[in-house]
Amino acid sequence: MESSIWATLSSFAPYLVLVLFLVFLEQVSYLKKKSSIPGPTLTFPFLGNAVSLVRNPTRFWDVQSELAQTSPLGISANYILGKFVVFVRSTDLSHKIFANVRPDAFHLIGHPFGKKLFGEHNMIYMFGQDHKDLRRLIAPNFTPKALSTYISIQQKIIAKHLNHWLQLSASSASNNTLPIISLRLLCRDMNLDTSQTVFVGPYLTGDSKERFNFDYNLFNVGLMKLPIDLPGFAFRDARLAVKRLVETLTVCAEESKKKMKDGVSEPTCLIDYWMQDILREIKAAEEAGIPPPPHTSSTEIGGHLFDFLFASQDASTSSLLWAVTLLDSHPEILAKVRSEVAGIWSPESSTPITADHLRAMKYTEAVAREVLRIRAPATLVPHIAGEDFRLTEGYTIPKGTIVFPSVYESSFQGFVDPYRFDPDRFMDERKEDQVYRKNFLVFGAGAHQCVGQRYAINHLVLFIAMFTTLVDFKRHRSDGCDEIVYVPTICPKDDCKVSLIQRGAQYSTIS
């Protein structure tokens, strides 16, 4: 009996030795890459610190920030599922990464395992001339005329959802207590409704819209899970959902292409503006006897529409929630917003908010920009090093490293009294947005700087103007309610619990 046990153990011995050898090599490789920068001395074999990242991402990144502050370089290291990770706190070093001075230096990846999730041909992973060509094709989507079309759509949907929130809040009241509702999922639904309608308008309706919403929720859940691409795991569900979402958006692109081909129809949504220009490009190619230019097929456009949706959806939800949170805790700023908006637009006037109205709301826009600064929704912008890159005199980032420039950390560097919520910093008297421009990285920098940032700011200003004018609100405060959690962008820990009461007459003209 004893001999058989020893025989069994002996048969496993080579495998055990191999595993121990691989663990040893892994630790040596990690320590070599880490060099002298702060980070864990040893990491859990193969998994690294993936479990702590998934379990509590807020704490994980706080620790990386604390480590980076102990380094004269402003960086720290870690190890996640076989990937060496560098966290960058320094604004100057973040700009080096965003600038991507050599085409193969850094590639934006959007998510540590994004290529598996989004697909290889996502706009996020494009660079060089191909990326420039695509941005040129996208430019007509964000002209002043196009943005005016979107403003009309945005406020109709905001008004519709605000009325729905007020009804929910009223129905949740009981026993003379204040009604309390959580805004996170309500904001998410409103933003998904807004994005769908602005981007693809009438081309997504009925059952396809319901399925689209279901799939987008699967995608959102999978973003925050371990990248296990097997049946029954959230990551696989998310990957398959992305495939279906892109297929649906491809159909929308094809329908828009058919409509805009007549040369008479006016654009009613973003995809129409896009198709209008793309059809001209295709026609010019046909007349020249050459193939259609790249990025003009409905399949490619469907994929890029998903890129837009991903870029706008969760970031916008985060910003709206923090706007409510910060305005509730700063009543003097809320009063100034209400006063400015009342002098420019009133729901009793039965007129919609126009682009001219938004331009006149300078203080309200300053509030929106300060919300974005102090609570940057996408706190990190992951890149992967395509080659060994000398980041500083004392440290070279090894090829294959996932590098996380911290937009959030940059927002608190340079600005006067940076942890104070102070919209006046963005007004003409102080112009901190110009003086400390390099630290305002909420929309990124370099070749991949957000092309839709004016659209995003318009949406936040519209929401603040309408929400504060149409609604009296009060946060339901509890211990830790304003702590940051990742879902996957940042939001208040309590999902922004509030009570809402209608303020003035119901705004039904455009709702």
C-alpha cells in the first residue's frame, strides 16, 4: 500500500516540479519588469492580484495611487492574470502615453481584455493613417448643425424620463415619509434611450430595441468580471452580446444608407449625418473607378456605432449622478445654476432649449466641467506597450505591459484647491481650464482624444439645466454614500438615493 502511494506521488513529481519552476520564472519576470518602482514584492501565481481588482476595484486603484505617490517617478506596478501592469499618476507621463509619439509605442485598449470583448477591428485599437481617415469620416457627425439636431432629441428624452422619475418618486412615498428612489439605473436607462435615439433614431424600434437593451446590460455586467470565455460565465455572455449589438447596429446603418440615398431626406439622427457624407465618398470612388474607401461598409459602421455607444453611455451616467450628488451638497452653487437658467429659459415659455441657450448658460457649463474634473467618469485609460518604451531616465516600460494613465489623479494636480468643488475655476475671471489644461484629461489627449466631447458636455449641461429647473431634490444621506464605486465607470456607493418633488408646472411641451 505504502509503495503504491509513493509510486503515485512519484508520477506527479515531474508535474509539480514544472509548476514550481513556472511559478519561479513568473515571479522573477515580474520582479525584473518591476525593477525599483513600488508594487507588491510577490504576486499570487498566475492570477496575480486579479481577485482583489474584481472584488474591490476602488481599493485596488487607491493602493496603486498610494504606491505611486511614494515614487519620485509617480508610477507603481502590479500583476494581473499574466499581465504586468503599470499605474501612472504623473500628468506629464500620462501625456507621454497619450501622445504615442511612435506608432507602435502604445495602443489604446479601452479594457485590459478588450480585444476579446470588443473584437480586433474596434476603433479603440486603430492608430496611424487608418485611424486618421476614420476620424475624418466621423467629423460631420459633430458639426454645429448636427449638434443642434441632437440637442432637440436629448431634451425630449430627458423631459420624458424626468416626468417618469417624478411619478416613481411619488408612488414610493408611504406613511408621510419622504419618497426615496435610486437614480443610477434610472440614469443608465435614460442615457441608453438618449444614445440609441441620437445615434440611430427611427432605425431601432420595438422588439429589436428591447433585445438591444438586454444585450447592452449583459455587456455592462461582463466588463467587470474575470475574462473567462466559457459557457455560463458573464464575460462570454458579454462577448456574444457585443456581437449581436454590432449586428443590430449594422442593420440600422444599412437602413439609413437607403434613406439618405435619395439626396432629399434631412438627417434626423447621427447615423443619417454619417451616411450623408459616406454616400458622397462612395459615389466619388465609383466615378473614379476605384473601390469604396475604408470604413464605409455598413458592417464597419455598425461596429463604430457600438464604439460611440460604449464611449458615451456609462461615462454620461456617471457624470449625471455626480452632478446630482455635488449640487445637493453645495446649495449655493445649485441656487446660482437655477438663477442663470431662469434668466435664459423657462419651461412655461413652451419653447425648447436651443444651442444658443446652451451657449448662454456659461455658469451651468462651468458646473458641468467641474463635475467632470472632480469626478472623471472613466478614471483610467488603459494602453498596452507595443515595444520597450523609455518612460523616464530611470525606467523603461517593457513591451506587452498594460499601462494605466490615471485621468482621475491628473484632475487634482495643478488646479487651485483641487479637492474643492468650485465651478468658478472655469469662468472667464480665472480660466483654470486654460491655465491647467494639461491636467484636464477627462476626454483623453492625443490622437484618441474624444471626438464627441462637445456632445457629451451639451448632454450634461442640458440635464443640469432641466433637472434643477423642473425638480426639487434631496439626497438620502447615509454613511459612505458618496464613496466611489466602479460600475464600470465611477458612481456614488449608494447609487445616488434621492427624493424628488415636482418644481413648478409639469413640463409637457416636449415630453
